[in-house]
Amino acid sequence: MSPDKTPIELRFILTGLGNIGRTLLELLISRGDLLPRRYGFRLRCVGVADSSGVAADPAGLDIAAVAALKRAGGRIAALPQFRPDLTAAELAATAEAEVLFEATPTSLTDGEPGLSIVRAALASGKHAILASKGPLVLAYQELAALSDLAGARTAPALRFSGAVGGALPTINIGRRDLAGSRISRAELVVNGTTQVILEQMAEGRSFDAALAEAQSQGIVEPDASLDVDGWDAANKLIILRMQCWSSRRNCTTCMCAAFAICRRRRSGAPGMPAGGSRWSAAPRCVMTAAISLRSGHRCLTPTIHWRGCGAARWDWCTIVMRSVAPVPPAWKMARWARPRRCCAI
């Protein structure tokens, strides 16, 4: 950024303050100075929500105090800015903010509370960046129609690269970087929990001990069955297919394959040794978040590989910065222009 330009302020609300949401605040505390210096804007938090309720302040919340409260096991209801008259969806609809960061737990029953929150944010003109997969799996077409993905060119942005392969720009690669190419095949490992479990079981630990280790790293969904029974991987395959192949059909075959693999990992069934699988011997930096896209375009390398070194909560948080950085100078505009550069912090 040119030294003679004043950074522009971008107001945001954050719903969901578990491992991911809290880590986002910690990232902004430790690295937030990079945003105005490199990209010409700064972020100000004007609202947060967890399962206990909503806290909001148009003048800005002290994110260090919020992060410390959650780190100590506290609840938003204990903050002086607590708003018992507001729900998280009402906050998303009425807050004077430009961006929603959505990180509530995934629900495959009705997509709530994330679905109502994202719907309200987009309807009120706010850009939405998601970690939660439930709203995308259950209501992608509706949300896309409210956003720049399928709606008007001036509609707010809907971004969710961090929901699929958090250590990589997976969605961006398939949808943007390979634009004009025909993607014929994708091979990917997108669930960090099952990767950690396989590694631990390969070292002789039990399934329960391996799961406990993954939970201690903060990468397991609040409902662990979403990871170990294959639902998380299936959700990501559905989202990837809708974005990179523009398919509106549910990936039933992909879902069944994901469920079968994860259940075999858990049970140690024939063909999937109790000590792990053929993936277990692979280095963590290769297998935790790896994607191989094979393009049918003759001008491109037949098989293109991207590899990431982790699936921890920091990955989604850095992707949030990657998603915010390309916004144009006119912050108050509803349209979010095509990315011009990526934020790498």
C-alpha cells in the first residue's frame, strides 16, 4: 500500500466462536497489522454470536477480550455488550457491517443456525464468508441466487473456499484458475480428522485414543460423527462438485464411497487394516490436504497437483483473509469484484 493512502475500514460480524471463530480473532490480533500495510484496509468487529446469544457495538468490540473470554470457556452472554433482544440471524440482517464471517457448527438436518444467518446477511447486502458446510449442502442454489455466484452482478459475494480443503485454495483452483478447462478427475483428501486418526492408528494407538488426539488439536467437528462417519468428506465433495463442475445433482455415489471408506477405517474391516490404510505411510504434509485435478485441456499439464501442510483451524482463518483481500476500493459497493490478488498471511 502507498504510504500516503489511509487504510479503509471494513466492519464485520462473526457468528460461531468455537475453535475456528476464536482462532480468527486471535489471527486478527496477531497479524491484523498486515492488512492495512499490504492491502489498504483494516477490519473492525461490530458483532459476535455464540450459542448463548449476541454481543454488538457499532463502535467496535474488543476482540482481544472476546477471544480471552472464549479461551477461558466463557460465553458471549457475559459481555457488557450482550444483546438479549437479538438473535444471530437478526444481527446478520440489521448490523451496520459489510461482511459476515460464519463459523457455526455444521448441521445436516436443517442447516441451522448457519443457514438463517447467511440468508439474512446476503438479503441485507452483506458479503458472506463461510466455514459451515450445512447451508451450502442443503441450500446452495438459494444462497447462490442471493449472491454474485448466480444472482445479479451487483449482489453481495458468497465465498467458502475455507469449507473445502482448508489448507488449499481448492474452490478457487477449480472454479477460477482452471476456467476454460475441462476437469475430468479429482483426487483429494479433505478431512483432517480421519488423516490424524489413520496416522495415530498406524503407530499402534486405538481408534478412541486417535480421535482424542485429533480433538486435542482442535480440528474435530463438535459432532465427531460428521468426521469419522464420512459426512464431512461427503459434504465437501458435494460443494466441490457444484462449484468446479457446476453440477446441481447430489453426489450420491461420492457420499456412499466416503461413508464406506470412513466406516472401514473405524472398524478395521478387511481391506482396511486396523493400523490404518495405504494412506497411513504417506507424510502428513502430503496427505492431509491434497488435491489432484486432471484437466482435459491440451494446453495445460494433464495432471496438476496442489499440496497443503495441514488441516488445522488456522487454515480457514487465513483463507478468510484471502477472501477479503481482493475487495475493491469502493467498500460500500454491493459488488465484490473478481479477485485481483491473494492475501497470504
